[in-house]
Amino acid sequence: MGRFLSEAGQMIEAAMVGHDSVLGAFSALGKPIALAHAMVLLPGSASVIEVCRLRDIAAQSLGLRDALIHHGQALFVQAQQSAGCNASHSVEARLARWLLRIRDLCGSDIFNLTQEMTAHMIGARRNSVSFIANLFQRNNLIRYSRGQVEILNLPALENIACECYDAVKAQFERLQLPARAVIPGAEFLRPEPP
């Protein structure tokens, strides 16, 4: 997940990445400068590649360069939508959007996530997130216990989420190209050690 970090140490989510994404992809297209802070929220596996190797491969593959550009555009759209969402929508709608996006990225209805981290990421106070999470739980939308969230009623959560969830999902799907289709035999990726 890319996040904005202020000088005072406050953070807010700018874009979320998961099994459908790449961090640092623009390094292959230009100078390797970190444009955001990244934070791992949920456990999972990842693949890594050295920037110079990715740059060399991108220089030889128009398909890979196009995929990296499309991916960068998708993340930019997500960051813009997230900024507008955090400034315009209720905590209830933002929390629903965020839980749905995490569900999409981890591919599971059950994941570990603290209310404090969630509050930071959606730009809300922890007590507001706690209140809304309890409301969601009382209405059987989620089950929340000791940092573990389980989505129980996906359609109801989708109805509560603001239009930002659908907008980001549609733009991401439109701009994304499947990596394995664009990069035949993506064997240059090596799994990151646990």
C-alpha cells in the first residue's frame, strides 16, 4: 500500500496494491526514486526483481513498458479517488470502501486488521472507526474480534460503500494488463524469502 506521511507522522492511504499490483514499477521507466512510503498490512507472498534488471527487460519489451505505464495510471487514478473520497465521504462509506478493497486484494473474506490502522488509512479517528465497525457488526455485515475482520454480507457492504469503490475497481480493470499475458514466461520474477 502506498501512503502519504506528513512531517507530523500522520499517515493516510493513497493507493492499495495486492496480488494484482506492482510497487516501484516506475523505477523501470525512469530514475529509481521512491514516490511514496509503502506499508505491508496483510501477510502474503510477493516476488521481487532488481530495478536494473526490470529496467533492462522493459527496455526490450514494449508490452512490459505498456503494462507498467497502464499500472502506473491505475495507481494514479486510485490515489486521486482516495484523496477525493477522504475529503468528501462519510466514515461509514469510506470504511465500507476500504474493507471491500482489502477483500479484493487479499482474495478472502477474512483478514487481520486493527481499527487503529484502519483509522489512519481512511483519515478518521479511531473512535469513529470503532463506532462504525460495531454498527456493521450489529447489522451482521462483518464480524470483528481481536483484529480479525470477516465480511459476512458483501452486497450490504457494497451498498454502503461510496461510488469510489466501483470507480477505482472499474478504472483498475480497464487500465490493467495481465502480467503473464504481456510478459511471456515471467521467470525473471523470484519469490521473496519469507
